Amino acid sequence: MTILNIKDLSFSYSKDSVLENINLSIEDKDFLAIIGPNGGGKSTLLKLILSIEKPKSGSIEVFGRSISKDIKNIGYVPQNTNVNTDFPIKVIDVVLMGHTRSVFSFGYSDLEISCAKEALKQVGMEQFLDKKIGDLSGGQRQRVMIARALSTHPDILFLDEPTASIDVDGQKMIYDLLKELNKSITIVVVSHDISIILGYANKVAHINKNIVFHDISQQQKQTINKANDGHFCEVEMLQMLGKCRC
Amino acid sequence: MLDILQYEFIHNAILAGIIVSFASGIIGSLIVVNRMVFLAGGIAHTAYGGIGLAIYFSLPIFLGASLFACAAALLMAFITLNQRHRIDTFIGLIWAVGMALGIILVDLTPGYNVDLISYLFGSILAVSKDDLIYMGGLLFVIVILLFIWYREILAVSYDTQYASLRGINVKFFYTLILVLSSLTVVVAIKVVGLILVIALLTIPIYIAEKLSSSLAGMMIKSGFISSTFTLIGLAVSYNYDLTSGASIIMVSAVGFILFLIGSKILNRG
């Protein structure tokens, strides 16, 4: 089943175009890594998919429907979860924000609270639910943000630079969690951390105004893994992906 | 000292102090967590334009100042939501122009000689029954709106972009917070004056934020802390014959310093 289908998408903030002729399609339970240089349009593409920005031309379909604000089955984990850490709020209340109410009610319903607790359990943070968000480490806070996205039971999860400001152990923990989640839902990660993400993703889209798409689910991944001696710099990586520009 | 409690103007002052403390505690919490302190300062000073307008057209001061401050809040909401660059410059501009307009209107008012200082530094001892009703009404409206929209206001304050993705009307709630701020600023002007209003909207809030693990808790604690400072400040002002607004702020500042020292010592131990 095709989850996300982008056709001939172009976008510009002012005169200079940011994205040109993007075509991309991902299937159920794919793990897509969107990589590329800073300013190449990775985050803009994500904003377009989430309908924060409107495309200049082309179309984006999620679950066969054109996107709108009603995106209950889409989960989103924003970049920079280290801002606003002084805000007086408990972990559970952050996760509860994943829900919005359709009818008026005071407080949160039992169902919403149990969904939030379940989501915290999924990311291994259930023992922290009464802690203040500012008292957590960067990696823990990132897992809470993932729980917030999971609390509405999405079919696809988008993450924008989920490991940008987390130490190495925390990064591995996040990616292992995503791998586990990937068994049941589709994952899309925007990252410049290509050396790590290649161990987990089965598809890679390199975005620099244009898109170069790679399906690395089969044999290609083995080649990459063989060459990968623990560290991979972006130049080596791009050279390798460049060779097989299919 | 207790004999002062027999005067009606003291009763009014105490009640006004408590009501305004809770209104500014709630709204100040929203202003601080939304990083709108400079905006609130702009609105406070712009409100002087409304005071000038009210004096010139002989309207009730609260009415004139509230309408004008609301208009300023809407203008600032419009600018901050639509203009991404140089927002602080625009706020500074509205700040100065509002104040200048107020002063010119007061100049133009024939035979006018009411003391400007009472608006700059507050006149809590001159609070009337009508003022109290207005202040109480405002606090009531703020509390009701919070009961209805606490979830949305919390979501918008904590993570604006995420709230907007979840379908919450961010622009509406942002504007609502600014409008409520402008109305609160106007009643706080009566207590501490427009120069010092920012201290009332920040000092108790800062202390409460450190002591709270929820936004609602922060609002309530801010109200209690602010009431304490206001009442002690009022007593100091009466006993030593000092300007009430300035006394309240100095008491708050002393409280703030004691809090900082206390939390340093506790953290070390």
C-alpha cells in the first residue's frame, strides 16, 4: 500500500526555488531517511508534507487523500526539543497534547490518559510521567516527544533531526526505538546523521533542491554495510550513492 | 497599625491588591512562558495614550485605557503574526507613539492638572467601588476563559507549531492572550502604575515558575506570591509614607533576591 505519494512538487519561499520536481513514493512500513546538505530543502519538504507550507505546484497525497489540517493518522516529532525547557509542565501533560478534543470537555478523558500512558510505555518512559520536562536529559525528552506523536496511534511517523542534540548512547536508543516502532508503522526521518541512519533505513532520499532516491532495502545495503567501518563521512556516502544513480 | 483597617479606602486598596495580584499572576504566567514581556511593556506604555484619550473626551479612565490598550494589543498581534522581521522595532515604535499621544492629549485638555505621576506609579489608595467591580469582573472573565480553553492555551504556549498541526487556531489564542494581557495591564496600572507594571508581571511569576510543575500551578502560586508582596508593600508604603506602587515593587525585588539566595543555598546543601 502506498502511504505517501508526492508528484512533481515544487516550492519556493521567494524568487529562488527551494524544491524542484520532487517525486517520491513510500510504501507501508518503509523506513525512509531524508538526507542532504543544510539549506537543501529537507525540512521544507517535511513542512510541505505536514501542510505547514503550501506547495507552489504538484501534489502530495497521504493515504490516497490530499493533505489537510486533519492529520490524525500522522505523527510528528519536531526539531529542537531542547527549547522551552523552563516551561512548568509534566511529562504526561506534554504527551496529552497529542490529542485535541472534538467536543467540549473539562480536562482530559480517561481514554486520552490511558493512550498517553500507553505511548510513554512504548518509548520506555512510563516511570517519568510525573517528572518536570525540564528535568529530563535531551534523549529522554526526545522519547517523550515521540510518545506525544504516538499517543494518537498514527500510521506514519515523521521525525525532524531527532538526534541533533543527543549524545551517542541516546542516539542509538532513539534509533533502536524507531526500528521497533517500524514493525507496525511507517517511519520518515530527516537527518544529516547518515552514518547512523543507514543501519536502519530501507530507503534514502537525498534532497538538494532536486531529489535522488535510493532503495537500499536489498543488496545495496549490504555493500554499504560492508564498507561501513563504524564511521562514514557524508562525502564518502554521497560518492557511493552517486555511483549508483539509477 | 491595625487601626488603619477601619478606613474604607484601605479595604478597597487591599481588595484591589489581591484581585490585581491574581489577574496579573495568571496573565503574567502566560506572558512569561510565551516570551511576551517586551510586548506587554509596549502595551502598558501605549495604554497611556488611552488614558490621555479618556481625559480629553471626559470618558471613564478604565474604559478609555482598556479600549485603547485592546486596540494596541490587536495591532501588536497582527504585526507579530504577519511581520517576521524587526518585530521589536515595531513594538518600540507603538510603545513611544502611544505614550506621546497620551501626553499631547493631556496637554490639550483645558484646565487639566491631574497628576501624571499617579498613572506612572499607581494610586492604589484611590481605588473606588466602581474600580473594584471592574477589576473583579476582569478576573472573573479571565478565570472563565481559562476554564474553557486551558488545554488549547497550554498547547499553544508550550509548542506553537505542534498546536497548529493538531488543528488548534494558534492565531486566535495568541491574540486572546495579548488582549487579556492588555486588559490586565490597565488594571495593574491603577495599582503599581505603568512604569512598574512589568515588575508585577514578571517578579512573582519568575519565583512561581521555579516552584511549579504545571502552568495552572504557576498561575495560582504567582497570585499568592504577588498578593503577599502587594500587601506588605502597601503596609510599608503606609507606615513610611512612601509611594505605594514603588514600595510594592521594592518589596517584590527584596523577595526576589531572598528567593534567589535561598534557592542557591538549598541547591548547594
